[in-house]
Amino acid sequence: MTAKAPIHPLDALNPEVRRRFPTIDRDSGGRPRLYLNTGAGSLTVDTAAEAARDAQGRLNPMPGVVVSGESETAALHARVRDLAADFVNARNGREISFHQSATAALFNLAFGLRGVLHPSANLIVTDLDHMANVSPWETVWGEGHGLEVRRARITTEGKLDIAHLLSLADARTGLLAVTSASNGTGSIVPLGETVAAVRKKAPDCLVAVDAVHHAPHGSIDVQETGVDLLVFSGYKTFGPMMGVLWGRAEILEKLRPYRVETNKDVLPGKFEMGMLNNASIASLEAALEYLLWLARLVAGPAAPEAGRASRFRLAMTSILEYEQRLARRLLEGLGRLDPSRFRLFGIADPARAAERVPTFAFDVAGLPATEAKRRLWEGFGIQIADGNHYSAAVVRHLGRPEGICRASFAHYDNAEAVDRLLEALERLAG
Ligand SMILES: Cc1ncc(COP(=O)(O)O)c(C=O)c1O
């Protein structure tokens, strides 16, 4: 099929990785499947599912300092904040808060910026973003406070139009809300350079990043990229249904989020409404520990023990490289399909696989997305997504407001999965 590329460590480790995901080739009813829907929710790693069960059945609900069960809960919270901080290369766990979902975190963040955003400020959101990082800003600041919310376009190739984004920024831009990778077209936003360019025009602009789609595919470094606020989701990162918010402490301290009077106005708990979900937090710990396990496998037994943030970086860089190889293989195969019967939305050139994550939006055989999804499932046991994927502006730009097919891969997939999808698409398109 494709010219043989040199072996990547994750090629050899793939069987071991796959064994960590008990539902990888069977759905909940035991039916064989190829799961190509990580964009909607990754598979849960074995230890993350076990940790949730254990915590729910055993842990004291409230943290505290007197009774041992209480201190165990308090220690869990502190440990997982520190772990999540290392995952995004933040300074420490005080900058991490836990939420019901990334969407809930972003709404609370938008609300909390009262008194921080100037009344004459404007905000920039992007058409590449999932609505979770658009609606909170439009609702709270556009509708609620009457501020101007500007929308950066995407290019015909499904990338963020950075030139357009920069043309929208000015000295009054108070906030840029931007994704780091699109869950619609898979394209990556070069965060560091984009943020630096925006700040030249808008020095006081805060940058709030939706890293939900990027988190399972590559490393996140909040310090290197110079962003201010960032969310990711546990269930897109091999773990629980929950959102995680990171923010630069100096900024978080100024915010006034929803908060009951008795919840102290201190980091990080001031952002957390009600008791925390201990089962999810324990599960998140296991999911992130899984990535450290992966780093150990990739580094091999002889590798010197690096700090935890570096080990996360190693795991995520290996995942990125491995997935780019899968993406190249898929793009090469898709390029051979009849263009009148198959259309890929997004970067299609295999040589540019580094500009995207392995999330592929497409139309096949002129079928409505739900029908194509049904045929892939019923005829080939392949599970993909249909619909707008909450990236409403992306599908409007692509001229498919009713929805598109999306196949999304992760590091537990392999060349065989790519070839199975290609074969099925060839049959459908043919
Ligand atoms: C890119 C992106 N951002 C945000 C979200 C929302 O995350 P959550 O379900 O945790 O609110 C999703 C979920 O699909 C997503 O794909």
C-alpha cells in the first residue's frame, strides 16, 4: 500500500497499548467494532475505569483534615491537581480546577471575568472552534454586556485564517478564545506564534484555549505558548467525563466566578461549584498515569528518570509522531479515491500531516452523514461520528450545515485500522 516507513516505538508497543483498552474492539453489547470516534470521546483506559469504581465505592465524599478518610480525599484532590498541572506544564496545582465538563468550565470562566474585561473591550472568537469556546463568550459578553464579539474565519482548507484573526485584533481586544486543534477538520492552530502576533496588536489580550481536541494527540505547554487560560476534558483523554481548567494564577486570582459565600475566595477551589466528583478525579489520575506508563515504555528501562512534565511531553510527542504516520497513510489512501465520490474536508496533502491531528471529516458517495455512518457500521463494523460535532461554524463554512462524517483516530489505532477504513470507503465510494 504505502512505502514502508521506519518503525516507530509505538508500532511495536501497539498490542500492549491496545490491551489497556478493554472496549477497543467490542462495543458495550459485545459486538465487534473498529472504534474511529475518539473525537467524540476516547476509549477509557482500564485503570481509569477501575479507579472510578473504587473511588465511588470507597472514598469519603468530603475532604478534611481530621478523619483519615477525609484526608485521603483531600490528598487525592491535591495529587491530581499537581498531576494535571504537569500534564499541561503549568507551574503548580493551584492553577488547576475541576469541573463537570469543559463547557461548564468555560461558562464559569466567562462569567468570572466580570470586572477584569474593560467595558469598552472587544473579544475575538473563531469559526474553527467548538461552540463550547464560542457560546460562553457570545452569551456572557456579547448578549449579557453588549461587548463586540468578533469572529475569525476559517480558510477553504478548514484551517484558522490567521491573517483574518490578526486583522480583527486591536488595542482594545480583551480576550481571544481559540482552539488548539479543530474537532471538525483536525487542523492544528500554531498557538505560540498566533498568540505572540495577537499580543503585538493587543498587548492586554487574554487568551483562552480550548485544548479538548488536542489533548489526546500532542503535548500542551501553557508556559511555552504564552496562553492565559486553557481547558481540556477527561473523557477525550482516556479517562472520565469531566472538565479541567488551567489558568495563570495572577489572572485566576482576579476572577469572580459563580461562588457561594461559604466557598472561600481562594485558588483553586473558588472555581468549583459544590462537592467535587471524586470518582472522576480518581479516574483522571489513572488516565494521566497511563500516559506516564506509556512514556516509560517508549523510553525503555535504561532511560534516566526525567521529571513528570518531561515524561508527559515524551509520551505526547511519541503519540503525535505515531499518529502523524497514521494520518499520512490514510491521506495517501484517500487521495486514490474517486474525487467525484469522496470528498475530504481539511488538509489532504500527506506531506502536511504535521499540520493536523488524525481527525478526518468527509462526504462519501453523496450520502447524508447519518446514512454513511450507518453503512460503515452495519456493513463494516466501523464506528464513526455524524452531525455538526458542535463545530457549527465549521460545517457552515464547509457548506454542510446538516452535518458531515468524521473518522477520528488515536494512538491505540494502527495501520490495520487505517486500511480497514480505506477499504470500506473504497467500497462505499465505488
Ligand atoms: C473541541 C472541543 N471542545 C469542547 C468540547 C466540550 O467538552 P465537554 O463535553 O467536556 O464540555 C468538545 C466536546 O466534544 C470538543 O470536542
